[in-house]
Amino acid sequence: MKGELLLLSSVVFLLRVACGCPEKCHCQPTLNSVDCSCRGLAEIPPDLPPQTLTLHLQDNQIHQLSASAFRSVPQLMTLNLGNNSLSILAPGAFHGLQHLRVLNLTQNSLHSLESGLFHSLPQLRELDVSSNNINHLPAALGERWENLTLFAVQQNQLQQLDRVLLESMSSLKLLFLKDNLWKCNCHLLGLKLWLEKFLYKGGVMDSVICASPDTWKGKDLLKIPHELYQPCLSPSADLESWPGQPLSPAQQAVLRPPKSHSVEEQDPSDCELKPKPRPANLRRALVTVIIAGVLCGILCLMMLVATIYGCTYAAITAHYREAPVAQTIEPAKTEEKELLDNPPA
């Protein structure tokens, strides 16, 4: 019995070696799929079959990805690394995956993503980095994301999101941003405008709920009126334009924050939304001018009609008054003529 078990295990081992399947993984050659999930792995298996198209590595204990970690599977199209302990992704971790379309990095310990991390993935369609600790996404992250249709960053620590990053996703259809620490100040206006355009074009998204300031806490970013946004001060950008050079009094005046009338000094970088008087509405002003002009024209027309009526009435009255007088004068002239022609005897 023991000999048969030993023989069977040897046969299984030889089959795995012949097929090139890692020891702790399950391979499906007909589907070119390798399942290494829930195996307690701490690193990527080195002996993956080169023809692999789908690789499942979720629910393991992988802490980091080294450069060219997937060089043995250049044909890979779907990669699932969800629910690991990833905190470090080397700049060239996904190098060589020219055909990768779906990348799942959910439920890891990522704090940031390098700018060029995904530049070697021109065919990427879906990227899910939700449920991490990401607090910043660089604008150059999606330099080659023309084909991306799904982008998920919900349940992270994001306070802002650069509009330039979203504009690089020209084919995006699904966007998930919920459950972040969105700071709804003037810096988020660009995101608001882009999201409105995205929805108008038929895109699908969840919501952006403000976490700060207290004025907008719990409010939906898309429901905050544009009029409440004020221009942002950017002293950091101005400082970068004069590196290593002393600032002139004029430059210092530009960078100096406005004086506060309160007891505590205001932070110039904290561009919180504050209500301000609503600007004049051009359309409403034009309507007001038109209505005023119409009313004025009607009034002038009524006055003209009244004047014409008065003059006409006066002329008719005068005409009827002159007629009896003329009739009275005519007999008097006749009698006077008769008296002159026939003097008394």
C-alpha cells in the first residue's frame, strides 16, 4: 500500500514538472489558467508556465513585487493580487506584461503608486486598487491608459485627485471613488467639473462624499454649487519658480497670505469653500432690460394714442361750435343789407 502511494505521488510530481505547474498551485492547461490562491505564498512562484493567460494569487501573504516579477508569463492577460500584504511595488514590477488587461490590487497595504508603475501596460482595461491606504495618485500615473475602461480607488485615503490623471483615461466608462477622505475645497473644483462632463457623456460612477471641511462634511461634491468655489492660492508653485533665489519685495507681497481679521491667523493653503454673493446673472439682466423696454414702449404708445384722441376731440368740438355762430352771423348780415337798400321814409 505504501509503495502504491509513493508511486502515485511520484507520478503526480512528474506530471507537474512536465506541465511546468508550480507545486502549490493548480493549473488548467486547457484554459491556460494557474490558481495559486490561498496557498500561504510569500512571493511569486518562479516556475509559472510561460503560456499562462490568467494567474490567481489572491489571499496570500505576498509583501512586495520585485522588478520584472512576471517575466516568466509574458502572455498574461488577467492578474489577481487581491487580499495580500503588498506595500512595495518596484518601478518595473509589471514590466513585460504587454498583453495584461485586468489587474486586481485590492485589499493590500499600498500607500502610494509610482508615476511609471503602469506605463508598461498599454492594453490595460481594468485597474482596481480599492481598499488600500493610498493617499496620493500622481498625474502621470495614467500616461498610457487610452484603453482603460474601469478605474476603482474607493476605500483609500485620497483627499484630492488631479484632473489631468482622469483626462488621460479617454475610454473610461466605470469610475469608483467612494469612501475616501475627500477635502472639498477649491482644489477639488477641477475634479467636480470633469465628473460632470463624464456623467454627461454617459459614464457611470458612485459618489464623492466630502469628509472636510465641516461646512460640507457628508455632502455630495456634485451637489455643491459652482458659485461657492473661490480661486486657490498656490504659493508652492510660485516658490518653485524661484529656486535658490532671494525673493524680491514684490514677490514676497505676492506670496504673503492676506491678513486675517480674526484672532487666529488663517492658513493660506486651506482654501475652504465659503459662501459669497451670487454673481450677476447676464440672462436675467437681459430679460429685465427687455421687459422694461417693452413696458416703456407700451406706456409711450398709450400716451401717443391719448394725445391723438385729445387733439381729434378738440378739433371736432371746435368745428361744431363754429357752425351755429356762422348761421347767426349770416341772417344779421342779410338784415343789415336790407336796411341799407331800403332807408326809412
